[in-house]
Amino acid sequence: MFPDMGTWNGRIGDKGAVQVVHWGRARQFYSERKEAEVALKQWKAKVQSAQWTNFSDRRQTFSSADLVEGKVVFNICWNEFRLIAIVKFELGRLYIQDVMTDKEYVKGKWKR
């Protein structure tokens, strides 16, 4: 279905909310590490209710997330896990690239 161009705000998603793409990557991660499930689901709910138009808007929701090599790195569960994403603010979409432990992140697994 196409948006009503008379009221469309130029972003994809429900009322400007951020759409999470590749959630299966997070689901796969927490299926192997049950301790991450609740935190990742809470993170997703916060993202989906956010209305980001730029990187500064993201700071209002997740102040600890950083921009690293063009990707946004989210700290999950007090830095125990990291979620690496590409955020297209103009489209209202967040693409999950990878979810990993902090140890894997430090070793640079996400750069491969």
C-alpha cells in the first residue's frame, strides 16, 4: 500500500516510527543466549516507538550508542552485548548488521 501523499511525512513506517529490519539476526542471537532475549526485545520496542530524523534524535533514546565506521553501535544489557546497525534516518529504517558479545565486538568480529 502506498502512503497518502497529502499527509505522508517522507519516511517509511507507522507515523514516522523507526522500522527494524533483519530482526531475525537478533532472534538467532538470543535463541543461543537466553540472557539477551529480554534486553533485545526491550531495545526493539524502544526503537520502534522512536521518531528519529538524525543521529542527534537517536541520542534521546539511546545516549550510550556510538557512531563507529558509519554504523551505530548499541550497548545491550550494560555492555554485555553489542548490536551493530546501519540507520537510514531519512527512511526511518534501522538495519541490524550483527549482534554479538562485547568480547566478540572488541576482537572486531563485526568488521568482517
